[in-house]
Amino acid sequence: MQAVVWLPQAIKQDMQAEADLWFDRETGGTFMGYWAENNVAVVTAMIPAGPQASRERSSFLPDQSWQQAEIAKHYECSGRLDTYLGDWHTHPNAVSNRLSWTDRACLKTIIRTPTARNRKPLMVLMCGKPNEWFLHPWLCQLRTKLFLFEVLDEKKATILVYARRETGEEMAKL
């Protein structure tokens, strides 16, 4: 069964606005949410790159300490239900929707970092240009090959966009 990522329309719009803003450079963020089933992720929040993020033509580094603090804050506010699901970033004017070797190295680091508590991170690539971005989700995990080597197993996922209903409490904040 192919993995599915449920993504709120408002978060997709925020991602596209961020991608348009930084079009000539890569940008990105972090997803929070939960696993509804083994291969079904539900994104509930997106944490931006952060104030000290480094955005270059062909690389992106988030403000990691800022993001980690925001992840911890969101985790606590969600009653410890929403966890770190993975990341997204842009590949401006990309021809390929495949993960780069840098993306793969980053995913291996995430999987091997105990504090990330994520053995199956999500990575969404946004390829394209302003007002024309395409989402390419990947679900990755390590598997042992030939009893010696660990390889990154990359599985294409499907994104389903949904309109999130605001609760009474969320409406009161608006």
C-alpha cells in the first residue's frame, strides 16, 4: 500500500507562499502531526525555517535550535499527540523530483538521531517556480542489505489535501 500524507490546505498555501518568497533560493520547514495508520501521516502544523535559516541557490539549512524549540512547544501544546513527522524544502526550477544525495544524508541523520524519535521520516520536495509548485512526498527508512550495509529505502507517497475545520477554541483565537 502506498503511503498517504494528509496535508491541510492552509499549510500547503503557507508552503507555496514561502516558496514564492524565496524562489531564487531553497527554503523549507518542518511538519508536525501524527500517524493515523502505519503508512498514513496526518500533518497538523508546519514550523517555518526560522530566523537564522540559511537559504542558498542549491542548499537550505533551517535554524535548527529555533525549530527544535518550536517542535518541543508544539508537542507540549498538542498534549504530546503531535510529533515530528519530517521536513519539506524547495528545489527551484528542478527537473527531477528525486531526493538529492544531500537529502538522503539528512534523512539518514534524522533516522539515526534518537532525540528525533522518527525511524520513518517524511520528506516533501516542492519543485517548480512561483505559482507553479508541485509536491513530491517521500517516506524513508533504513533497511539492512546483505547483512552489512544500511540503505535508505525511499517510497513515493501520495498527498491528499484537506480543508481543516476550526474548533470553537481556534475560532475564538481568530
